[in-house]
Amino acid sequence: MARISLRYLAYRLVVSYFVILGIMTLAFLLLRLMPGTFADALVSPDMPREARQAIIEQYDLNEPLWRQYLSFMVNYQTGQFGWSPTYGTEVWSLIERRLPRTLVLFGASFIFGYIIGPLVGMYLGWWRGTKRDKSVFAAGLVAYSMPAFWIAWLLIWLFNYELGWLPSSYMMSQYPDDPSLLAPFEQWTWWRAIVDVLHHIALPLFSIISVGWVGAMLVMRTQMNTVVDSDYVYLAKAKGLSERTVMIKHAARNALIPVATQAIVGVAFIIDGAVIIEYVFSWPGMGALIVDTVLRRDYPTAQAVFFILGVLIVVMRLLTDIAYTYLDPRISFEGGE
């Protein structure tokens, strides 16, 4: 029988919707509390008065703040993000190009981080107190204390400047401006394009994973230290089950619950890290877009990016609640409990 009732699921959907509204409100207010305004970025003193007035009316900047807020809440919930003055295109088409690039980089780093982290934490918790546990745990803490952008600069210095093995910018090799140099690119196949993307993603991906795996490891190790002394673990050992079966099937499965919760926090930190890592590696994704549009006071684009990223985090949180019931049969949301 399903352990999640329709009533509870409806309740979670309503709560998630109001959380998204809160995120939208914060994005709207914080952007307008910054020094300078959207109008300052669009209108120059040399413009004719009629041109300045036309731009102000185009973006509803002549409306009171509460009207701008209501218009923003309605338009952005219906996918009407407007026009980006910075890039001279519709905001939605801009996000359609940028979002997949961010999902490729940070989706891959999230998957690798939450495969490596729980696996390492599982073994460290099982080996608690041993030299292997202490040495790997100490190395993880050292990595966790380092900023991802600092590791990124070290990797760029080593693998790009010194060794010349890996590129340090962009998602793919850039076409040269000189037409006479385009011949090698005209012979590219889809397989060569994939290899080129993997070549470019290596440094930013490793920069994020080198720090991102540690959070999941720390949570998993702590939980494994707790569950290894549980009665059901001793019972499984008494039944003659192999050590590997007891560790994975009985101990690790129950220790995964807090890791699933921490994964949502990890998503937020990964998205937060996107701003810096994408900027360092000139990765053409949402993180670099946030930096550029905020600095240029491009309200329509910046608000849309915050909205999309906020929705992704809220949806992940909702999916985690559902995943709980499959990770631990003791958890039940039947009847809203």
C-alpha cells in the first residue's frame, strides 16, 4: 500500500507553491535594494526625452512599485519573462540556451558527488576508529575547508598553464574568426563534439566534485557510526549474512535518510557555486548569466534566473519527501503524518 496519501501530497504542493512565491518576492525586493536602478542602466543623459520616456514605459518603470510587483508575480508564474535589454533577445529564449549547459555541468557534479560521498562515508563509518577512517576523514575535512574557486585556479594553473592538457574556458572549442582556419571544424562528427565537451568540462567538474563530495561523506559517516550498533545489524550478523550484505543492505540503507535531506542543501550550494565556477571557467550557463545581469541591473533576466533556480530547488525538496518512503519503510506519510 502506498505510504504517501493524496492529501499529504496536495498539502506539500501547496506549501511548495507558497515557498516559490516567497523566493520570487525576495528576488524582486533584493534586486531593487541594490545601488542604482534598472532605469539607470537603460537610460543615458544624452538620450532625447521622448526616447527615455518610451524605454521607461516599455518596462513599466513609471508604475508604482506595488504595480510592478503584481505584474512581476503574474507574468513570471505564466512564463512571460519579457525582453532582455542586455542581450537584445527574449529572456525565455536566453534561459533555454543557458539552462541545459548549467544542468550538464552541475547535474554531473551532483551525481558524482552523491555517489562518491555516501560510498566513502559508508566505508568510513563501518571502519570507524581505524587508520583508514582517520586519514580519509582528515583529507576530506581539508578539501571541505578549501573554496571551490581556489581549487579551480590551482587546476587551471597545473593542467592548463603548466601541462597544457586541458582547456580552462568555454564549453566547446571556439570557432576561429579567420575563415581559413575553419577547415578542421567542418570535419567534426557528433562523437568528436562529445569528446570536445568532455575535454572542456573536466576542470570545472573536478573543481566542484573535489569539495562537493565531502558534505555527503560527513553525514553518511556519522549515520553509519550510529546504525552499526543497532539491534537489526547485530541480528543480521547473527544470521550469518556476509559483512558486505550487512553493511550495504541493512546498515547503509537506513543511514541514507539524512543524506537525502542533505542532498537538497547540496543542490543549493551547487547552484550557489555555479556563479563563481562558471565565471572562472567562462562556462556559458546560468551562473555566469546571474553575474552579468545583476551587474548590469537587467531586472527581467535576473528575476527569471532566480525564479527558475528557486523552482528547481523546491521541486527537488518535494521529490526528496517522496523518496524517503522508499529509502526507509518505517517512514509513512499516509493521512498526512
